[in-house]
Amino acid sequence: MMNSDNQIKAANKPFPVFAIVVGEHSGDTLGAGLMTSLLQRYPKAKFVGIGGPKMLALGFDSLFDMEELSVMGILEVLGRLKRLFFVKDTLVKYFTDNRPDVFIGIDAPDFNLRLELQFKEQGIKTVHYVSPSVWAWRHKRIFKIEKATHMVLSLLPFEKAFYDKHHIPCSFVGHPLADDIPLESDKASARVKLSLPENSKVLALMPGSRGGELSRLVEPFLATAQKLFAEDKSLIFVAPMISEKRAAQFNQLKLEYAPDLPVHVIINKTQQVMAASDCLLTASGTVTLEAALIKRPMIICYKFNFITYIIAKLMVKLKWFSLPNLLADKELVPELLQDDVCVEKILPLVKERLYGDQSELNQAFLHIHQSLKKNASEKAADAVKTLIDINR
């Protein structure tokens, strides 16, 4: 625990110091929103840890590149275990020597909860922003979360109910994406901004923001696009990429699998591309919630390496794996997993949604949007402020 000298030192700091660690682009977006709201309350606050480009643009001091933690799948993590331990140990030493007012782990639970446990034992206040999927698998992690955190900030309403059942402090703050994305997305305006034709059908190919998932999904996505293009030469394909690095990876794979297929690769404008599209062929993840909020039909695909898939199949017991379906508690959008991620399964689903009526689906998406629109970054900042102001 913090000794009396450290308590006095922390209390007398002229400004609060927030330690934040994020592991992927969705966490960077959450971190940037939280930083903006915290800066309104503490204009001289300092932020340090691991952040992404949006956080860096706000003055965040990142000790490591965020890509260090962007690892998905059991075998992939094992391959980088030594480096991950080095990053963790470095962060522990840094924040032990330079105590923050609060440590906020944003998502990346397998990494952040370990940090939070050590910091909480040292008397540092800890927050975990974005609940791990304890309601889906590894339920006993909830006891580890209780030991590691002073508070969980949840984005989804059913998560709050789960924590309340176990008497663990949790605040449902809503989802920042629901605040940032308008209730109605203007397709025509988005197309003008991206120089896309007004009247053609547009299909977005979105194989993921991580290198591993992109490499597994590009081939079936491009093969599907080739079949569609053979039937409809007016069809437009767009591929939003999160960074130059992912765009280069996509273009290299496209040269291998579909060199003659016309695809507009657009960097760092994912939401705009989704708004301009008629249908999305996408990897699983937070992007599927963005798509639901933008109110575009989608086909969601998820493909692990084989060993990770077998382990996950044994451990996860859910009807659905995508956020739109979990939030609706019914199948709003089709999900394809592992061997079902193939042209034969994808093609009819895309056709139905690309050319069919989606008005009923849009109403379901609107209901989700309204349930999550809670001014999340402000509520999260208020919860953090209440925590750090106690005995400060």
C-alpha cells in the first residue's frame, strides 16, 4: 500500500496524472474521448502509458507503440510472450516510480488486468474501461476483475446487470460511438466526399484492422467480390484501411488473389466509407457496432487459426458473437465462423442485403443506437473524477 510520504506527495501534485493503456484502434478512440472530457475537468492533466494516434494528437505520452499489444489469438500471443512481459514489466516499474492518480486500462483485458492487480495492491486507484466478456466465457474472471479494479466502466447495458449481480462496482456509461455517429447517416454526402458515384451499388470490404485477421479474410472477401463483379460490372468496391501499414498489406494480398479487381482502398475514413456503402462484408469486432449505428446491412465473418478456434469453441457458449446480435438478443445480421467463411456461404448473403429492402433492419439498428447514446465520454470522466477525488 502507499506509505504516508507517497500519499502526501500524490495529494500535493499540481495536476492529476492519468495512466492509460490501450491495445488497439477502438481503444484509442475511447481513450481520446475520455482524455478530451478529463481535460475539460483538469486542463493541466498529464496522460502517459500506451496510446494510439488519436490520443497522441491530444498530447498523450506513449511509452510504447500501441501495435505492441495488437495481438489476437492464443498462438499469436504465445509467439510474442517474451516481448509482452517486457512491456508489462517496464510499465510496472515506470508507474511504481512515477505514481499516477489513477490507472485506466482500456480493453485489452488479459494484459491490463494484470497491471491493474499490481497497481491496486500498491494503493493506486484502478479503472477498467470496457468490460471483458465475462458474461460469455471464463466467468470466474469476474473475481479477478474484482481484485484488480476499483471500478469497471461498461459500454453495454447487459454488462452492468452482470456486475450488479456479483456486487462489483460498475458504471454503465453508454458507448461513445453512439454519441459520435448521427442517428441518420447521409449516404449521398459521404459519396460526394469520397468521390464515389451517386447511383451505383457500393460494397465495402472490411477484413479487419489487425494483420492476422486481415490475412485470413482477404482471400474469401476478394473471391466473393470477383463473383459479384462478374455479374454486375457497375458494382463499386471500397476497402477502408485503418493505416498505411494495413493498406500495404491489403494491396499486396490483392495482387496475389485478385489483381484485376477494381477496389478503392481508402485510409483512415472507415465510418465515411461505411456511410457511403450499401452493404458491408466485415470482420467481427467493434466495427460491427459502428456499422449498426451507421445503419448499414452487413455480413460478419470471424476466422481464427485452427488451434485458437478449437479452444474458443470449447470455452465460449453464446448464440451469437457479434455486438448487433448480442444487443438485440436475436439475429439481426448473419454471422459466418471459421469454415463457413467461404464464397459459397458469403455470396448469397451479400446479394440479399446489397439489393434487398433493409427498412426493418434499420429500425432495429435505430433502437440499439438510442439505447447506447448516453454521452459516454462525459459519464466516464465523471466516474473517474469521483474516484480520484476521494482522499486525494
